[in-house]
Amino acid sequence: MTIAFYMDENVHRGVTDGLRIRGVDVLTAQEDRRTSFRGPIILDRATELERVLFSQDDDFLAEANRRQQEKINFSGVV
């Protein structure tokens, strides 16, 4: 099983490029035309696409924690 990532818009391009060089399936919010969307919407989009959200934003960790506590399904946050 491989993991497909959905990169939020704040992840440095070098991280995305480095993952792609190593053969990792990556889609950025920019490529998906989802820039400037709020955190919960981005996490919903990643889940819809069956991708794990890759973020360096602490707000996503808080949102993931809230969803876990409320037993709301989502694809995951790294």
C-alpha cells in the first residue's frame, strides 16, 4: 500500500519536489486550485481524494484532534 499526499499551500516546494523525486504521489493545493481555503475545507478535500494531508500548520493538527474526538472520518494529517 502506498500513501498519496495532499500538500497544503504552506508546505515548501522543496519538500514536495523531494517527495516526487522519490516516487511519492503528491498533489498540491495549488495544483488543485484550492489556495486560500480554510483548514477544514482542505482536510475535507484531502479526504474526498483519499489522500493524507501533509501540512506544517499546527491548525491542522488541532482540526484532526477535534475530528478524532468527535469520531468524524478523515484521511489523516502528517
